[in-house]
Amino acid sequence: MKAVIRASILSLLIPNFGAAAFSDIEIKQLDEINKSSTTQMNAAHLSLRKAISTAIEDNPEKIQLIIELDTAWRVMIEKKMPA
């Protein structure tokens, strides 16, 4: 019990260096970056969908391979994305 109390007191006394205090300008800049990244990501996703559709239209006999490649790519990306 004493260890828990000590840990609690210690956590209150040590400043939180992980928290960032951003100014209004920095918050706006970060928001713009996030919006731009989201727009680019959506455009890339749309482009990928079009490329997959074109690949399927051009190679109907390889539809299963194309779908498997797309699925494997998504799984790899999801594993690399931070939680």
C-alpha cells in the first residue's frame, strides 16, 4: 500500500514532459496538416481503387490474384499503422 501511495505522489510531483502545450497558431497549422493529409490519403485511396478496377478489367482471368494482392497489401498497411 505504501508503494502505491509513493508512486501516486511521485507521479504528481514529476512534470509531464510528454504533454505538449501548443499555441493557437501551432494548433491551426497542425489542423491544416491533418486536413491536407486526410485529403491526400483519400485521393490515394480513390486512385488505388481505380487502379484495381482497371487491372481487373484488363486481366479478368487474374481477378483472384488481384484481390488477394489488395487484401495482403491492406493487412500489411494496417500492421504498420500506429495504433
